[in-house]
Amino acid sequence: MSYILGIPRYANVAPLYHFLEEGDGIAFRYGVPTQLNQWLLEGSVDLSLVSSYFYLKNADRLRPLPDFSIADLGPVYSVNLFHRKPWEALKHLAITTESATSVELLRYLLKADGVRAELIPEGGGLELLERYDGVLLIGDQAIAAYCSLLSVIPESVHQVPSELEGIRITDLSMKWFERTRLPFVFAVWTTRKNAPPPPEIVRRLRQARSLGLGNLAAVAGREAQRLGVPERLMQHYLWNFRYHLEVPDRLGLQAFAQAVGLPYPDDYWDV
């Protein structure tokens, strides 16, 4: 019987599993974060990347690996609020249905700045700006939206402006950093508390991560082709991420827990 890994098929996750092959007791199940969260609780996946908010909210039933994360220090480029009105004037926002963490981060940042905006779950892309003050997009959809607004492809994501075609782009991870000076942890590898991860599975995950980060150009090339974006942009994008849940990341996760009014258990598997 295969050990089932839950994987969100986003470009920023690819360095963790690009060199991890199915077989030899491992199978993949792909989904968006909200699906993976539920599958993990139901038991239809054994170990999954889950959103940090979901982990914190269900810490009585879940426990993460001690050294894996999808985190970022500063701009993330793929968790963005696209809006025409200034931040302080926002009233009605369409929000992604794929991730609770990004929504809760947006909710916190708005409240911290005294902005009272209604958040309305709705699937879609930039076309939602015809009916809303702003739209929250994440992952590959946010990257594609960025690229659709670019008339000239810059050399790196660091040169992408914060306003394109009259649309303002607020990077939520950067806004978090400006407020806290800490990384933001978007996701962690997590299992149910009554189902510890097999050491061999964890070893293979660590090996795959090492290969992915050591061969980032190959990973970026495949993801750029999949999304139809320039390879150099994808490579710069992936360079931004922190995949090891180090002390600064844990401090960032603790700060997020405090920001959303949830306990921070600091309870990791010893593997």
C-alpha cells in the first residue's frame, strides 16, 4: 500500500517534489490547499502540505515536520491583491477560494491599517475587477495575472512594478514583512497526530528537496514551460522561498498565530 502525499501543484512547491518519484511506496494526490486540508483530516492523504492557518486552527489534531516550509521573507510575488482604488479606500474585495491562509493574512493586514472591507469568496481572475475594488489571487494564477499585465518582460521579478495598466498590486507577504520584519510561512508538511511519518518517507523528502534546490534551473525551466512564463522570471521567483522552517520562520509562524488569535503549539515531529 502506498503512502499518499498531498501536493498543491503550484510552482513554488515544485522544488520539494520535482525529484521525488511516485512508486516504491509513495503516491501523489494533487489539489488546492483547501482540498488538501480536508483530505488530510479525512485520512485520504497521509502527509500533506497544508496552509499554515489550517495547521494552527487544527493543531490539536495535526503535527508538522520540523524542517519543511513554504515561507518567504519580503515579497512573495504570488499572493497579491490586485486593485484599482488605493489600499485605504477598499470596500468590496473578491477573495480566492483556494487558501484560507492568504485570506486570513489579508484580513489581518486590512484590520491592522484600519481598512474595513468586505471579503467575498469568488473564483475568477482579473476580470473580477469589473465588479470589485480588488481581487486576491494566489499561486500560479497570481503569477499568470502579473505576466498578463506586462508589456515588456523584465529581467527578474524584482523589477516588476507595483502598478501595471492602472492596476495596483499589493504583495501581502511584503506588507507582512514591513509590519513585522519576519518571514511569512504559507504552508508546512503535516500529518495527523495519531499517524507519525515513516522515517524513510521523510528521508526521501529531504533528499528530493536537496536535489530540487541544487538544480533550481531545471525545476524553474519545467514550471516556466507549464505556466507559459519566461524562465528567468520563474527562476528568480523560486529563489525567494525558504523551504526549511528555520528559527526566523518559526518566529514568523508564531507571530501569525498571535495575529489571528490562535495558539502556537511549537509541537513538531522528532524525525
